[in-house]
Amino acid sequence: MHSKFADDQLVKLEQKQLDVRASFVGNDILVTQRPNLSSEYTQFKSHFQDCMEMYAKAEEVTAYLDAHQEWFYRCAHPMEVEPIGEDSYALVIGHFGSFGYKLEPKIGLELLPQQDGIYCIRTIPIPNYVPQNYEVDFQASQTFVEVPTKEYFQGKNIDYEQLPPVITRVEWTLDLKVSLCFPQFIRKLPQSLIQTTGDRLLCQIVRSISRRLTYKVQQDFHDRRGLPLPKIR
């Protein structure tokens, strides 16, 4: 995914690029001095939450997610993916830029085995790679709630005959921190513009990893099992 920004203006993200169900809860900005570094980092952080429905029992959903080696590469496309370990991957998020400041963030993610029905994803270092002028801390978790289909869609105009007797609601939360070492000319800009620049990168990471990957996992799960995924009218 490639985004281009003019050097002399701020281009806002189009709202249609973000799924309307995604919830963005608060945002923060913090300027810090890193130990042993002369550079000044500006930290942006926020909390996101969302959900998706899987039209199968929870045990079938967890069995699919456990075998992430089978689906992660195709669902992460078009992001570049490289294996790090048995349960971890390096991802190139895409190009990001604003006011002449450009990045191509690359982060390592570890998909931890489930514990008590909870899946966690966390950032890990990428071997032989040192991020230049940025750091990303990605901490996500997923939980599962199995609900009778008729109860879940009560009052909705759908064809229950197309659906299994139960569905699994996958709920995820994400705590995201991004630290950026801006060049001097950006640090002289108004704080509101710096905040918007950081928020754009937060949204790009969420859109690329959490929202897009979640949607493609949902599609892949249903398509490969011949399970219905009807639209609620």
C-alpha cells in the first residue's frame, strides 16, 4: 500500500478507508528523551477495539487460528511478509509520509499460542534489523464468545437456514504505541499538526494489520470451508 503526501500540506485520511465498526478510544502524545540517544522521540499511543463474526463453533475457529502458518501469508497480502520464527513474522506496513518526512515501517509480530481461549499478538525485534527513526509497540488480544445464531441475530431480517446453529464472535483489543524521531523542521510545527501526523501513522498500522487482516482472515475462513457469510439486510 503506497500513500503520497504533498510536502506543503496535510492530507487527511479518507474515512471510507476505515471500517465504521472500528472503535478508536482516545489518543495521547508524549515527547521523550531516549537513554543513550541524542535524538528526541515523540510518542503517540491509543487503544482500539473491534469484533468479527465467524459462522462456526468456537473450537473450529480456534483450530483455524492455531494453524496460522497456513493462512497468514495469503491473508497479510499485499503486505510483504517474512518468517522470523515458528510463530512470528516480519511485516512491511507500506509507505508513510507527511511534510517531506517519509517512513516504510517494518515490524515483527509474534502470534502467541492461545491461553485459556485468549490469543495475543505482540511486537518482537526483527533479527539483523534496526528501525530508523521509529519504534512500534503493538499489543493485541482476541477473545471468543460462542452464541446461538438466532439469539445473536434476534430482530434481524436474515435467512437462518443458511447459518449454523451457533456462531463465534471474535472480539479484539489493541494497545498501540508509535515513537517517531521527527526532523527538526517538523518539531517546529504546531503541536496539532504533529499530533495529526502521528495519528495518521497509527491509523495506517491499524488499517493494514488489524482491520484489513481481520477482514481477510474472516473471508479466508469461510471461503475455504464453504461456510456462508450472508449480509444482514
